[in-house]
Amino acid sequence: MVSKQRRHRYALILAGGRGTRFWPRSRKASAKQVLDLTGAGPLIRLTVERLLPLVEAQNILVLTSGELCEAVRRLLPEIPRRQILAEPAGRNTAPAIGLGAKILLDRDPQAVMGVFPADHHIGRAAAFRRLASAAWREAARGRMVLLGIEPRRPDTGYGYIEFPKNSLRPGSLEPAPVARFREKPDLATARRYLRSGNFLWNAGIFFWPAALYMERLRECLPETYSRIAALPAFGSRRFPQALAESFPGCDNISVDYAVLERTQGVVGLAAGDIGWSDLGSFEALYELAEKDAAGNASRGDLLALDASGNYADAAGKVVALLGVENLIVVDTPDALLVARRADAQRVGELVKALEGRGLKALL
Amino acid sequence: MVSKQRRHRYALILAGGRGTRFWPRSRKASAKQVLDLTGAGPLIRLTVERLLPLVEAQNILVLTSGELCEAVRRLLPEIPRRQILAEPAGRNTAPAIGLGAKILLDRDPQAVMGVFPADHHIGRAAAFRRLASAAWREAARGRMVLLGIEPRRPDTGYGYIEFPKNSLRPGSLEPAPVARFREKPDLATARRYLRSGNFLWNAGIFFWPAALYMERLRECLPETYSRIAALPAFGSRRFPQALAESFPGCDNISVDYAVLERTQGVVGLAAGDIGWSDLGSFEALYELAEKDAAGNASRGDLLALDASGNYADAAGKVVALLGVENLIVVDTPDALLVARRADAQRVGELVKALEGRGLKALL
């Protein structure tokens, strides 16, 4: 028996990104979310498996890109094909969530949607599900809810969410009111946030009634709202053509910036230890991986001699490291990357350089 | 018309080594001498082509290992098959040259042999040939002649040859008497040698009458001499079996140590600039290679971002280097090496480690 609450529960998985920081493993046609980066399985597959105990496969919607759509469908056979949908153009999260909300509302005006990035790692799935269940319950009461991650370091790559002093009870499943959203800070500011204990990382995981989101979209991004609200019913013959014509005209903007920062009454759940990582770069994979006594992490056979702190990924091949430290070594059949771990965030620059050289086969 | 002198000219090419410092490119069945390490061709092929204007192909003898024999024969189709011979066991240069001398003497008691490593690089072939011709002429007068290379740096990896003060005229083709052989020196000693101007590197290239070498071998290594001198005639039915039984009992020792250091009247020719390198390691390949503005050398496509002083060899693959300096990156289908250039001499240690792990397929 599906409870009344659970009956209206839906998941929107956002899988439109490209993940150039994982080049040469990630390519246009095999982006980060469809790769098995941790060895546990393709990230989008793990994302869905994590949710299946909470949401019927029939109630999961996936938005991705045209290049990835077929690959995603192959990885998620339990989800109805038509619910794995290509955005006609990447327009960031505010329009994508709007499109998802519209599609869900066509089916269930009481839909309460959770929004999940397809390409995050969550090591403790059961803890995550307790949290998500609590968030869905809270959202079903008509609120906008987000998951926040306790900062582990003064990271300058995340948006931060500020809460009133002493309001956070990590892992307690008790929501706290959001005081303010903060853009990616500089290092000094990030350090201050970390010390204060009132800040969480914004993990891009949200819960709200689909109807409430559309209402907020109408106020915050009226042009985008109109384009999405005017689409014919999902599943109708006219839908695909109308989407292709209308969606590219939406604002290209994130939900955080366009909607959440301008909305009162948003609440947050401090995740506690759910083993979350956004897998932002090879450095994140290194941090998650098991390491030998010298701090080397490897997928496949590694032979390390006076080598320490390295991350090697060259499936099916022995990697021999001699005298080197803190490197990323990633091998694929047509491209090989050797980078400093400290430069992991810059790997995307190589993809830009390849684009500049017209080496399309490698993108 | 072949001149009288040239008629007795023979070349012995020593191709028995393994070259583990070029792993993973070098393997037991594709050792350094059969590899195209510089991009100009397999080293042994280049060695023979360098000599062919001076010596008939019929007069070239190659000693190699059982593992490499067929590969060497394929690379040297102009040399009669039976003159490309596998030593039953590696016994260093003194016995190998003895075996070569014996085989040549069976054919021509007046044979004057040049001895050449199969795996050196010589950039200026014409200059080398002028020098080798002069050396053969000198050897035909009944002398033991060696080529010496002017030191370019205080290298501790070579044997040095000392000459009387002010006796060396590099590139003059005038032989000078050897005063003394010096083992691989420590750095301070090597610096002193370099400053003095009286020292040359021993390049392992020798010229002498085959009969004179056998005479010296009889005095210096009588047991080895007896084993070799007692072999049946080369080409006879009994030769292979007798060689297989007798040769492994020879002393395992170098010609420098066993014979040259104990022989009076050896002369040397200072090579001048013949572009010599023994290609001792990937570092030597880096030094020879063309480099980009940041000092990166690469075989194949290289994409370097804030990367300098690196050597990359990954044929058929783009190598992307980000933020790394002074590395060796060598890719093969089943093994990938990343090492500091400063550790180039230590690459052989990896091969030992693989042997220790029983990873025979990679040796």
C-alpha cells in the first residue's frame, strides 16, 4: 500500500551537465553523470538506486541533454522512456526545475517534488533516505526545503546557506529557517563561515510542491514561467515541438540565484554525515578513494616507488609511478592526462584548449 | 673494387642487452636495440645502416639473445641469417667479442673487426664513418683502437679513459696512446676528469685484428679462451650444440675490465662531435628531442598547460599535461610510466619490482 503522502512524491533528476573537469574520462557523449567514477557504478544509476526505496520508478523524471539522452535511458531501464527527456538547450536549473514541475503537475496537481543532481556521491544511502523522507514530509506541508551539508573545509567553490545562530541540529531531521543565501565566498570569508557553525553548503538538493515552485517562478522569472506554463500537456503530440521552440528562450539562470534567494520562508535540513561529495574534480575522487600507505589511490594495478599522494586511473593497465608526488594520472584509449592534484579544478581548461585546437574527437 | 684493407674489414654488433631503463617501452622480447626510441628507426637498424658504407653486409656479425634473435633478423634482412646469432647465455662483452673473433677468424685469419654496441645514437653518421675508417686503418697495423667521447658533463655513469697530458686532438683522426682506464668515478673525480681535458668517455666501440684479440684473451681469460677456441668451425653441424654447452661456462666479465685494462699499447681516437649518446635512459631521449618553448618534448600530440621540461611518449594518443614539471610520461597498451626525469636512471628498479611480483607479461 502506498501511503497518501508517498503517492504524491516525485523525483526530478537533473542530468544536463557536462563535467569537463573529469576529462579525459568525461566526454560530450559520456559526461560525468553516466560515468562510473568511484567504481560503484555510473553516478546517475547510483542516484536512482538511492531513491527507489522512496519513490516509484514511475514517479521519477530525468532531464538531460540530447547527447546523453540515449545513454541515460540505457542506464535507467526501470524508468519509463518518455520520462527521460532531453532539454532542447541547457538553461541552468531555474528553467529545468520549472519544466520538471510543469510536467509533474500535468499528471498530479498535488505533486511534491524532490530535485536531485545526477552526479553527486552519497556514501551513506540509508542516512540520506531518512533525511530525504523528512524533507519530503516538510515540503508536503507547503514549504520549500533544501538539504545543507556541514562544511568540512573553507571551500570557495560552493554557495553557502546562512542560518540563525544556534539553529542548526545536524542529523536531527529538524528543519531550520534559512537566514540568507551567500554566493561562493573568498577564502577569508569561507573560513569565517566554517568557524561560525551557522553555515551549510548548498548541495543543490531541494524539495517543494511543484505548484509552489511554479508560483515562485511566475513572480521571479515571469518570462520563463510563461514559456513553460504555456507548453501543451506532457505526452501530447504537440509537446516536443513546442518545447523545442519555446525552451531555448528561457532565462539561463540558477534556481538559487533566481528563486531561492528571493523567497521568504525557505527551510533547510542539516544533513549530518551522509557521506556527501559533489565529486567536483579528480581531487574529490582522490579524497574518497582507498589509499596505500604512501597515500596513493588507484583504480587498477599500481606500482609505486618513492611515489606518494597520487591518484591513478588507467583501467586494465599497470601504472608505474617513480619519484612523483600528488599527481593525477588518468588514461583513456585516445587521451592521457597528467596533472598536479592542486590543479584538479583547472582540468576543464584543457577541454577549452582542445576546443580551440578543433580536436573535436577528444571532447 | 674492394680495397685490400676493406676486404678484411668486419663488424661485430653486440645486441645482447635488455635496456630495462626504457621500460615500459622495452621488454624482454622487444629490448632497447630493436626499438625506435628516437623516431629515426630501430636502433640496431640505424647502427647497421651507419656501417653499410664501410663494411659489406656479408661481413657483419650480430650477437644477440635468444629472445631477440628473430626480431633482429627481421630488422636486418641484408645480413645473412646465420650471421645473426643468439648467445646461449649473456656473459658480458669479453666472451662475446671472443666468440665474434673466433667466428670471423674461421672465415678470414686476417679479419680486422670493429665492435659496436647495437643501441647507441650517433647523430652525425658521416663524421662517425671518417673516424671508424681511421680506426680500422690503425687497427689493421696490428693495434687495439678505441673511440673515446669528449665528456660534456661530469657523468658518473661511464668508464673514463685517461690520456697523457695534451695528447688529445679531438676530431683529428690521430690516435693517442691510452695512459690508463678508469672505472666509473664519483662526482668529484668526474669533475676533475672533465676539467683536465685528458679524459674521454669509453663508448664501447673498439677496433682490432681478431687474431690479436684472441691472443689477448688467451693471456687475460685463459678458461674463456679455451672454451671459445675449442669450438668447432662456425657453420659446421656441431657448432650450435658445442656453443650451447660451452659458452655458459665462460667468465661473465667486460672487455674493458678483463682485457683492455691489462693490455699495453692500446690507442684511442678522440671522436670530436659525432653526436654520440648511449641513450642510457629516457633522460637521454629528452636531451636529444626537439622541445617546445617550455622545454617539453613529445612523440605525438601534446597539450601542455603551465607544464615544462616534460618528456612524453604515448604514440597515437593526446597527452595533456597540466601544471607538471620535469616528468617522464611513457604510455604503452598494457603499462604506463610516470616518473621524475631526475629518476630516469632508476626505471630499471621498476622492472625488478615487477619481477618480484611475478608480473611476467609486463617484463
